[in-house]
Amino acid sequence: MTLTDTQVTELARRLDEAQVARADIPSLADSVEFDVHDAYRIQFTLTALRVARGERITGVKLGFTSKAKMVQMGVSEVIVGHLTTAMLIPVDGVADLSRFIHPKVEPEIAYRLASDVDGTTPIESCVDAVAPAIEIIDSRYRDFRFTHADVVADNTSAAGYALGPWQPIGDVRDRAVRLRAGAEHAIGTTSAILGDPALALTALAGVARRRGIPLRAGYTVLAGAATAAIPLVAGAVDCRIEGVGSVSFTGRNR
Ligand code: OOG
Ligand code: MG
């Protein structure tokens, strides 16, 4: 830990203003030295600013759980961010592209927590449902250029998410995944998520314990992208996961 509380607040404000103004900023690590522990302090302060504006935390998301993402971003550790009510795109709804800087989409598996994860029971037994999901990521950093600590501070680029219908929990290993956004698409399999998306839950429990992140009943957990991200443009966006279901929304310039 190297930053004072005043520095943490100042850096969280910089990221918050970038998100609100849709104006990207240079990597924080270019001008300040801070570690991943400090980065989570910045993220918690950033999330608190959103909560103070009336948003509610709806869950958490993992990042860099797939080899493709690690290679794409040049990072090698699982990261955790927070989801809020303002990020949820309604079923078959519209994502207003003017809310973002340079958004991309990723196909994901979502889990639902039926009870608080308090360390007395394994996280797997706290989960009661699974759903297909699309995550919108929108780094507040110029050109998505960031360090590991930077991306944690920036709430792991979290910007939006859409959920398909919840299904009873079951094995979702090795399922074909297809994401389409405009003319581009990404194809992969759920095995890209740590070999088995359920392992993302175990990874989450470890990070949450080490970093002091509460995991509450009702939370949505995004297990991380199954493919590299593709640009979010105007038009239909849909994601289909074999045996799990599909989810879609429309990107629109208002
Ligand atoms: C960070 C977010 C990564 C995932 O699923 O791996 C992520 C980024 O790529 O900007 O959400
Ligand atoms: Mg993601």
C-alpha cells in the first residue's frame, strides 16, 4: 500500500469524471506509482461515488479468465469489478452508444448467488442459476492501454451487461459460444473460461476474500469472456451459448 486516502479519492474522481464525461484519460500508472491493493481501494471509492448517485450494486464480474483475453490485454491475473443497476441493459433493450467512449462486447456466462458467500460454505453451493450474458467493456483509458493496477482501479472496464433467461444450475463446460455485433463475430467455447466456468467462481471467492469484496445473495456474477472482445457498434448484438440459451440487445446512437 503506497497511496494516501486523499490520493485514492483523487484518482477515483479522475476515473469517475472520465466515465461521466465520456472522455478518455491517460493510464494512471503513467503518473503515479500504485500496486493492485491500492487499485482495489481506488475501485471501491469509484463504486461508492456511483452508489452516492443512486446506483445499487447488482453483482461482480471477473476479468482475464480466458487465455484469449490475457493475450489480448497482456495481463496474467484474474481481476474483479463491480456491476451496478445503471449498467444493466433490459432484455432485448437498447444500449445507448453515446454513453460510452469506445465500447466492446464479450460473450459471458452469468451465475446467480442465492445466498451470501461468507466463507463457511463453498461458493459453488451458494449459486442457484446460470444464464447467457453479454458484457460491455469500455475502458476509461485511452486506446484500452493500461497496466494490471490501472484496469483494477477502473472497475475492470465495466460499463454494461445484458442477461438472458436464468436456467437451473448445471454443467456448462465445453459449450459452443457465438457472439455477433454488426458485421463482426467471435466464436469460442466456454472451456476458454479457466477450462470450466465454475472455476471462475472458485477464483472469485479467493480474490474476494483477499481484497475484502462482499459477495451477497442476489448478486449476478459474470465469469469472464469466452472469446476476445469485439467492437460494439450500432445494430443487433446477440450471443448464443449451446445448451444455455441466448441474449440480445440493440446498440443505438441517440
Ligand atoms: C478488462 C475487462 C476484462 C474479461 O471478461 O476478461 C473482462 C478489459 O479488457 O478492458 O471483462
Ligand atoms: Mg468481461
